[in-house]
Amino acid sequence: MHVALIQHRAALITIFVAFVTIAIAIVISRDAVSASYASYLAAGCTLAHPIDLGVCANTANQYADIPSFTPLVTALRLFPLVIGAFIGAPLVAREMESGTYRFAWTQGVGRTRLVLVTLAMLTLIVTPVAVVLGFMLGGWYIHPYAMINIAVGSHWQSELFTTTWWMTPVWTLFALTFGTLVGAVVKRTVAAIATTMVIVGGVLFAVGLYLTRIFDVGTVASSRILLNGMNSGPLSIVASHGQGPAGGWLARAWYTGPGGYVLGVKAAKRVSLHVNSLLESTGATNAPNAAKRWLALHHYTYWVSYQPADHFWILQAVSGLALLAVASLFVLGTARIIQHRRS
């Protein structure tokens, strides 16, 4: 362990610099929104009868701006990429490219043990760093957004789902072990860094793009939810007060006909247009009842599938454990390559 710490001083400095940079950016950005959030609380905007509606409206509009924290989320999503490309990829590749593995891997500790100890040392350092960054962003900085505008600050948003205190270290370990495997296969430092950046970057991009499809797994269907617009098809929106179970994720909606069969796109659109006309022409108090009566009279049923709020950490746990299992395979693959490498 002591030898690994000395040998990889540059890697440790890289981790420290990345951590300090992102942490300072989060602190500065949080300080910039603290005053408006304090005014929001002072005006009693979280109560049923707020003191100053003007403050509530202005602050709510300000916190509806998602791009205000997008750079921080992007930086935290790139943290695993930096660790994988500049820490993991050179770990074995540099030894093979320079030829120093002929000496390092012939010592008493053994080549596999040396690499595994180094990976363990880096894991013990980078994991708490990633956990702290995840807590700072998701548990501290995003809190005002989640309180004022749940649609913006909800962890169901794909960018925030992958940057929690749990998923940030998991993605970091995934990238670290994958970069090490790539370095063992490619055996060239620059090529290993480039390959890791391209592949890990592509995986992170694809996950952010298609994560909502994972949210369709294990959803709960209900015919008691009437959404604004009563549209059918994919929803992919955060549930909020008056728009589904608060704190959940609305996945999909559809209509069923008299026989219980799912209506096609055109038929569902016709039903939706008629229901929406009822909602618009009827008073706000009686609109839901009018829509329900019309649907019941014509034997139509409006269904919504959603993820309850308590499913969030279940999905987090399953996704994280799957990534950790894949990372373990990367470690086994690296060890196997090293064992069969001739000195």
C-alpha cells in the first residue's frame, strides 16, 4: 500500500484537484441562490397561506430555470470520466509501455496482488470523494430547487438520478476499473486514455438519453389519476401536487375501451380531445367529475403507470449494484490479462 501511494502520487493529486474544483464550484453556486431561497422561506411560501405572493411567484420563476445548475451536474457527471481516463487507463498501460512491468511484476508481492492493491487504494480514496460530491450536489445544492419547483429539482431527472451520493461513486468505480482493463488490453497510455474517454463518455451519454426507459420497469398502474391534458402515450414527467402522486415519476398513460382493450393512437386521441374539451368548458371545481362521468358513461378508462416515490431508492440500488457487478468483471479481466502477460 505504501509503495502504491508513492508510485501514484500524480493520480492522487488529480483526484484532489478535481474534488476541490467541483466542491468550490458547488459552494459558490449555492451561495448565489441562498438569498432568494431565504426570502422565499421568510415570505412563508411553503405554507398554505404565504405572506407575500409576489416573492413566491418571482422566486418560483427564478428556480424554474434548469440550466442554472446544468454546468455543475455536467461537471459531476464528467468526474467518473476523468477518473477512468486519467487514473485508471494509465495504471497498467504506463507500466507496459515503459517496460517497467518487467521489474515491478517480478517482486515478492506478485503482479496480480500489486495491481489489486493499487486498485483498492485508489478505490478507498476516490469513493468517499465521490460520495461527498454527490451529497453536496444532490442533498445540499439542489434542495432549494426541490422545495420550490419539484419538476426541476427532482432526483427523477436523468441528470440528477446519475449524480446522487450513491450513483456518483458507483459510476466512478465503473470508469476506474474499465480504464484499467482498457490499459491492460491496449498497452499504450495515450491510446488507453482516448479509448476510455470515448467508450465511458458514450455510455454516460446513452444512459442519460435512455434512462427514462429504465423507469418504465416495475411501474404501478392506476385508473384513479386524472392528469392535466389527459393525454396518452409516454409521459416521462415528475409527479407533483395535483399532477399524480407527489414525489413519483409518471411513465405512461393510455385509454382502454368498453372491452378492456387498449385504444389505438387515433381512437385515444379522439377520446382525449373530447375529455379535454370537457375540462376546458367546465368550471375548475367540476372539471374532473365531468371527465369521469363522461368516461364512465362511454365505458372508457384512463390509466396512468407511475413509479411511486419509494421506488426511487430501489431503482438506485438495483442500478448501482448492476454497475458494481460489471466493475467486478472488469477487475477480474484485468487480473487475468496480467497473469498471462509474459515478463
